[in-house]
Amino acid sequence: MMIPNWLHQRAKVSPELSALVGKEGQWTFRELYEASLGIAQQLHSFNIASGDRVALLSHSNEETVLFIHASWLLSVEVVFLNSRLTEDELEWQINDAEVEIVVVDDRVAQTPILDGVECLSYSTIRQAERKEFEVVELWEEDRTLSVMYTSGTTGVPKGVRQTAGNHTSSALASVLNLGLTDRDSWLCMMPLFHISGLSIIIRSVIYGMETRLYEKFDAKEAAAQITAGTVTAMSVVALTLDQIVRVIEEGNSKAHPTFRTMLVGGGPVPLDYLERAAECGLPILQTYGMTETSSQTATLGKVDAVRKLGSAGKPLFFNQIKIKGTDQAREVGEVLIKGPHVTPGYIGSQSNRSPLTGDGWLATGDAGYLDEEGYLFIVDRRADLIISGGENIYPAEIENVLLAHPAVREAGVCAKDDDQWGQVPVAFLISDQVSEQEILAYCAQHLARYKVPKEIRFVDQLPRNASNKLMRFELKKSL
Amino acid sequence: MMIPNWLHQRAKVSPELSALVGKEGQWTFRELYEASLGIAQQLHSFNIASGDRVALLSHSNEETVLFIHASWLLSVEVVFLNSRLTEDELEWQINDAEVEIVVVDDRVAQTPILDGVECLSYSTIRQAERKEFEVVELWEEDRTLSVMYTSGTTGVPKGVRQTAGNHTSSALASVLNLGLTDRDSWLCMMPLFHISGLSIIIRSVIYGMETRLYEKFDAKEAAAQITAGTVTAMSVVALTLDQIVRVIEEGNSKAHPTFRTMLVGGGPVPLDYLERAAECGLPILQTYGMTETSSQTATLGKVDAVRKLGSAGKPLFFNQIKIKGTDQAREVGEVLIKGPHVTPGYIGSQSNRSPLTGDGWLATGDAGYLDEEGYLFIVDRRADLIISGGENIYPAEIENVLLAHPAVREAGVCAKDDDQWGQVPVAFLISDQVSEQEILAYCAQHLARYKVPKEIRFVDQLPRNASNKLMRFELKKSL
């Protein structure tokens, strides 16, 4: 089906509803539309037009929301760059994406991080002339609106296309599960360059729902909003959930009864957290989603939170989940996903690789099973994925960097449990004479800080299977 | 996008939620699925299979809901026959639709109404063997699931295709406007062979929401449910709204605070009704929809009910509305509609006629305008449509019958306001010597009772314009 240009249509349908509230101000949908349209016209004066691709490197604040909507009013593809990446990583993605322009907020513009790349800052754009254009009122389902890079088993980042149809069907499947009321407001403390944050902005404009936006996670502020009833939903990971619960506990308080949805992604939530959250009146909905599915594929409802502990729940209404090679309940295999929310593929150097099987299933690389009632349980995240403070880290990517060091002959990386971050990466090396310090300094040059191993172990051999494949789960056992 | 076979998917996603409550019993989605699947397998034993077309002539009760879902589990097209039509009218539609089979409920089977047509009764089907089949799990958007006949300017009934995409997008656009909560339940006292009733059944299975079904409108029962809080939404027309309001007034009662949506179709609601409904705590949402748009295109929210009195509201999120030939606010012209809820066309003898303009707009035939804020006002229903007790009556269809009488030389039909029915049809005739009685008896043979003129006026001439076209609005003035 054709999809209306979100903000353009929303501003027509319900102009006076509250759209966005943050530190810098608040906007109705009409105001958001007018402000974004102005920026869109300024972007257009740099000859950016429908179908072009721009990259965005910025902090997750209200101004960035305006620039995102401006880009979509122009029907431009936005490549969301993770501001925690190193210059090397950013350059790689910018080159791979072949963008027309890199838009950066003014704080980013003042750092030397993108020395080699030509950037346009927010304030440069805002000083430009406005050049009028005709808004594309209806989007084809398969029009790409956003691109996010994610690494996989190979360690090579792939630019995942997220289309108008992906985002729209994801938001619609979610509303059928979570419901919607006049007073809904979603608290966003997730980065907008992650699907967890961006999907909130998109739900907001599709639903006519308010977003309350914070640039960074702030447990005290989250607890205050949740107990005051100014918000009705929030997206977190287990780590940040725990921090919010602590604040609510310390204040001897409770979530306001209108707070309805605490959506927890990034892996299962420990029973202890669930019990404490329940004490605080927080309705927990554990979810399983990824960049390739533009947010949630399955979500465990609050009524099942304890009964189905550890489950990621049922598929949402438009989605299908099956386990590769089996129809048997509780038999573990690769999780396959089908639905209108699944990416059609990648851009750039990986554009010839399809993430889909011949009959249209996304092979996630995650291992899991379905129980007798059809609830999904994830047994092992794909490619030994390490989830650290909500960021996905792929061991292969770190291993590739380590192997590029002259002294390193073999490298293996796995996750180690960590009280603060949930998990952190640890590296095992077979190498010539070299210090841990030198390796870490080398990593810091080439990897975002959260990807730098927290520990280096020098070993004589790495566990490999018969076909000489690295068995990372054996590394993990040896910790 | 591909759409999951509704009930099949809903029973997987939320099997234990309440689906249907009525006089004959109540069903969860799992129970509804199992009961419907059994009937589907019995239908399949008559060699009915995916892609076939069956007609359904029945009363609007729970058993009929099961037969509708059974047909859709089989991925069969259902032609919904209006049980108030005459044998002539039914035969015409059944022939035009070229159905494999006519399914009738047992009460219909006992009447002589379909003497010339071979029918299969519910009980015959329920005594058949079950023949297993593989459920089509995903539907193409453009798969036709229902057909409803509607007459237009020519008076020839056209079988309107309603696809999986039409119904699904309609339900989704509606939920973004009306919201959704865990405890939602929609009271259905509309016939299921009308889009107003059928769309409730469809929303129910897409949302995972309960339907409370009554075979016939019952003001007392409606008022009881609304004041008790057992339902949160209901669909009515102005006539039935008034009757419910009277009962609530007489009981000195109020709608329960959880009752959120009184959706009023079939023309504007008088200010007096709105004021009285407000007194009763009934949130009125006036809507503009038709068979060709699988329910609502525009809906006026409760906050605007008085401020925008007489308006049909704003387009829903996936829809576009414009006035033919003008971009000026308040300029009257034909209402054009675009959106994924608009029918792709007709079946049978009219299948070569497209209801759409070259660039994909549905020409409604209705005259209206948009005000400065984009609110739609309908000035005149298409083809001088007569709406009598919620039924659409097309003057041309009655005129065609009248003109077939040997004594009638010219005929013109228009609406007359009526306290009980809203409107009733009145006929103007130029004829040879013939009695009103004879004409009415003749009409009763060929037209459903509600279409038979309530009054015949014999005249010397009919008002015609320069090109000799009948000006029905002039007839109306002469009443």
C-alpha cells in the first residue's frame, strides 16, 4: 500500500496535538511540521532532493528530531551514524553509503572527529536560503527512509535499509499489541541513531502521540516522569531498567497507574528485576527486535512476564516466526522471521547480499525455540553477539581489528558478564611479544570505546572445531 | 504488504482473549478459530476452496460470524446478500456474482425466498464430513475477501470488491483515530451484510478486541450495555442514536466512563441529538464512509463535535480527500477519495467499469467541501441518495422498476424527511390511468420493502434541465 508522508499527513489530521517535548521546547504536530519544513527547504537549497541519501551524525535532541523530519519531508534517505564510533569506523560507513552530504550538529562540527569528511553543520544549514519544493505526499512501501549499520558474523558493517513499509508496519503491529490512548506519551532516552530510539519518533508521528525526549539516559528523571504520570511508555534495556527501579525503590514510590508500557529490549530480564519492577507498579514488556526488523518482532505481554520468564513473547500481528528446520516445540534452531517489517536488504558494498532466504525469511543468526504455546525463547544471540549497555558488539569486528595488528597471529573475542554493562568484550590472543597496553591503545584507535576489550588474555591456542572454526562459546566457558 | 489470514494469526497471537459474545454463547479467539476451522473443513468437502466465491444470505448472529470466518480461513470470497431484498433482486445479484454456492442460515432456508436458486443451509453444511486443507497464511493485499452490492446513479447494482488490504488498512486507520485498550468491546447491532456491521467483526479479529453481537437493533439493550460499561464502542445512525439517548434519558442514567466511541454514520447528526447525547455522557464521533471504502474515510472527533457541527471530520491517517476541480476552502464540488481502503473495482457485469479516475481517486458522486482547517462537509449525498433507517436507497433503482410498469411513462423519486426513518422515498409519476394501490403492489413485488415509495404523486410533468436530465432536487423542493 502507499504510505502518506508521515509528518505531512499527521499535521493535516491532528495539527494541535502535542508532538514533542524536551529541554529546548515543545512542539505540536503543526509546529513540528512548520519547523521541519523550513529546514527541509534549507536542505533543498544545497540541492538535496527526494531520493537522495544524507548521513546524520548528531546528538539525540529535539533539533535532531527536526532534522530527521526535515529529511523525510524531502523524502531523503537518512544514514544514521553512531556518534560513539571512531573516525575510521565513521569514514568507512560514509564511504560505503555514498551519501550526498554529511549533516552534523554543531557540537559534532566542533570536534575533529570527521576531519577528512566534508560536513554541513546544523547552523550552516539554518543560515541558508529556503528553496521551495513539492512534498511527495505518498511513499511507496519499499522507499528507503533510514539506513543503520550493523555488523554480523563477518564483522563487516552492513547498511541496513529500513523502508517506509518496514517502519509503518512495525508501528502498526506494535499499536495492536500495546494499545493507544489520547494521553499517551513515550519517554525516549534512547539514541535516535538506534532503532530503539528512532522507532519512538516514528510511532509518535504515525499515532499522533507525544514523545518526551532526553539526550541521554537519566534514571532519576525517568523515575520522576514515570511516577508523576507525565509519560505512559518508555523503552529501556535490563541495565537501565534496574537503575530506574532503584530510584523508584529509594523514593518509596510507585509508577503512576497510567504508565502502561515498559518495553525492555536487548536480551532477557532477570527474574529479580521483574519482581522488583512489579513491586514498583512497572508493567514490563520484554521484546525481541533488531535493526533488520525496524524494532519489535515479538513482545512478551505483561500478563505473561513471570509465567513465561525468559521468553521474548509472541510474534506481533503482522509477523511470523519459525525455527529453521523444525516444527517441533522446544527444538532449538536458528530463528527465522517474516513480515512487512523485515528489511529488503543492504546498501553499498553489501547490496548484493540478501539477508533473506529464497522464500522470504530473515535468517537472524540467533538460536532459539518456540514452546508449545508459540512463545519464543532466545537461547543464544547471533554470532555470539555481545550486548554492552544496550549497544550491540560483534566479536568478529573486534577480531578483525586485532588481527590487523602486526604482532597478533590469532584472535578470539567473547562476552564476559559485567555488573555495570551487562556484558563486556574480552579478547584471547596468540601473538608475538606485545604488551596488553599496546594492544588496547591500538584498539582504541580503531574501535569505538565500548568495543575495546576490557581484558586481553594471551594464550597458546584457541578452541576450534573440526573445520577449524573458532568456537567462541568455549572461550566464554574458560572465563 | 502481505496480510496474515486474520483469524488464523489472531488465534496464534492472543488465543485466550474474548472474541465474541452473543445470545448463543461466547468465544475466545482460539475457540472462534477452532469452531470456524471445523466449518471451513465442512465447506471444503463441498469442493469450496481458496479463491472461490460463495454468497451468504443470513441473519446477523454468532453462527453467521462463524460462517464468515470459516470462509476466510478457506480464503474464499464472500458475497454478502442483504436479507431484506426481494427474490428478483437476490437472483440478479446471485447471477451477476457467478457464485459457486449460496450459503443460507436455516431460517432463510425455510422461507420460499430463494425458490429458483440452489442453496446450502448451515445445518446441511454442519452435517457434512470434514475435509482438511492447508490454510493460506498470508494474503496478498489485493485478494478480494468480501463483495457487497450497491446501486449508483444508473440504478444497476454493482458488486463492490473489498480486499484484504482495504479492510486491514481501514481497521488500522481507525485504530489510530479511536485508540485501543485491553478492555475494548464493540457493540454490534448493525447487519453483517453491511460494511458498518462487517467492519466491526474485522476490527475485532485484527485488534484482538471483543464484539458483542445482537441480531437486531435494540435501544434498551444498547443503553443497558453502554451504561453498565460492558462495551466501549458502538456503531449507529442518527435514528438509532436518538432511540438510545431516549432510553438513557428516561432512565436518568449516564454512559459508563469507559464508553469511548459512539460512531455515527449515514449522514450528519442534528445539533439537538448531539446536545442530548453529550448530556448522557455519550462521546459522538460522526463519520463518513461507504461500501466502496470498506467503512470510514473521515471521522469527526468528539472534541470537534459541536465546533464543527455538520462536518464529517478529517480524513483518517492513511486517507486523502480532495474536492474535484478546486483547492479553495469552502468551494463545493464532488468529493474524491484516495487511500488503501478504496475498492479496486467491481465484479460481474460491472467489472469493466472502474470507480477510479486515471490517477487513482474514487469519484464518490457526493457533493461537499473542505473548510479552512481541512474538515469535510458533505452538502449532498451522491445521486440524491436516500438514507432510510440506515439503508441506502438509490432513486434510479426505484425509477427503473416504476418505468417497467405498463402504465408508467415517466418516473422521478426523491427523499422525504421522516420522523421515524430519517428519510423515505416518494415517487412522482406521469402515467396512464392507474391506481396508487396498483403501483405500490407492483413495487412490493420487485423491491425490498424499505425501497417501496411511501407515497405516489401523479403529475403532468417532471422537472428536467436543458439536457432533459431529471432534477430530483426540484422534486424534493415540491414536497
